[in-house]
Amino acid sequence: MLDRLRSLIGAENVLTGADMAPWCREWTGHYRWTPLAVARPANTAEVAAILRLAGETGTKVVPVGGNTGLNGGTYAEGALMLSLARMNRIREIRPAARVAVVEAGLILEAMHAAAAEHGLAFPLTFGAKGSATIGGVISTNAGGSNVLRYGTTRALVLGVEVVLADGQVMDLMGALHKDNTGYSLRDLVIGAEGTLGIITAAVLKLVPAPRAYATATLALSSLDGALALLNRLQAETGGAVEAYEFMPAAYMARLARHRPDLRQPFGEIHPVTVLVEVGATAPRDATPGPMAPCRS
């Protein structure tokens, strides 16, 4: 099987032995495994050829993105790991249509930078943006820190290109924002973690890039108060709340034990702490005006 694989994509793109080390563990090191090999195809045709070969030989295939997961989702003992890291091109950005056509191996942070060059943003973001791939975030339907405003990854994907287990390529790369035709096969693939096919490319939604942000840490007395405040902020800013992180007292206490060098923002730990960020395309819109008190 490995000899045939090398003939398909080149020996230098089939990693075995010590060369597989970066792919043999989950990010925390809690899960470890030894795959058969790591295949690094260069294009969709090579992905299709690999899956056909795997089907013929009965070889298990596990796709891997940036390997930033924390729950062992890419456990691949004895399986062929499929890395699309070489498939990292931005095929096209259409500023007028506010869409980007990209390959699945593109790093999320690179997508951010490319959109910014056009005054736009791809608003999905989280801590691992420097290593997570577009294919990975789509396959896991990642939420990120801006999910309140923009939704999960599913809400930001217009189309996908998928290779099925038999090597068939499905072109679901429609770029229409209003597409209500037939079954949404795209939505079956998003969040399926590679179980229905390998995502090789996608059409992504872009939004106007916020030009101003306002960020605050707030102490509240209850969860109900935090929800009331969120609703008020959403109303006062026209839905411009980008992030609203809820941190209960137990979380803050655990953080204080783990990182005693960090100063508590209010000196003492309150029942609820929230970290809120508001983003707007006009600076004045990022800062809400005076509001009536919220019951907490």
C-alpha cells in the first residue's frame, strides 16, 4: 500500500517513522498513537486517488488539520493520516461579493490577513488561529469567540468541495448567499469531522472589518444579571457584541490557584465575571451610551 501511495503523491510526501512525530500526539500529549503513515497530497485529484487506494486496500484514513484539538479526535493508531497542509492556496477573493474561495489546508490566521487587505474580515477566531486550518474548523464546526455575533463556522460557509470515500469529488462550491435549492449537502459535511468525506476547499463569507473595538471586564452578582446585561448591550449596540465570555467564581478561583502571578481584576472574586468586546465599523458605534441599571 505504501509503495503505491508513494507512486501517487511522491515519496517525499509520504511520511513514516520519526518523520511522523508531529502527527503522533494530540496537542496536550494526553493521547498518543502510531499511524501507518502521513500522506500530504498537493491537490484534490491526489486526495481522490488516495481515498480510492485506501478503499481498495481496506486502509483506514483519518484526516488531520492543524492538530490543535484537545479531545483525541485525530486518534489514528494504524491508520493513514491525511494532512492537507500543502493545499493552502487562496484561490480567489471577491471583495464585491464578500466571499473567499480557499483550500482546506489554509491556516485560519492567513485567511484573516488576506481578508484584511480588502478591508474585510473572516470573523471566526480563537486561540489556535495560528495553526488551525480552514478544513479543520469546517469539519468540527468550530464556534470561536465571536459566535454570538457571527454564529458557528456553519454560518460562515457558503460552499464546500468534498472527496467521498470512493474518490468521487462533490462540487458544492456555490457562492450564493440565498440558496434554498434542494437538500443542503454542504451542511451534512460541516461538522462531520471527516466521516462523510474529506473537505478540500470552501467558499467563505466575509464581512466588513470592524474599525474600532471596546473591551471591558465586568463583575456581576448572578447569571441572570449577566444575561440581562448581554441583552441590553446587544440592544444598545445594534447587535455589535463580538464576544461575551462568562466566567463563574469557581473558574476565577481555579485560575487564581493556577496563576497566582495574575492580578484579580477586582481584587476579590465575584459570583460572576464577564469579558465583553464590542466591534463596529465606526468608532463611535463601538461604545454604548449611558444605560439604565440592569437588575442582577
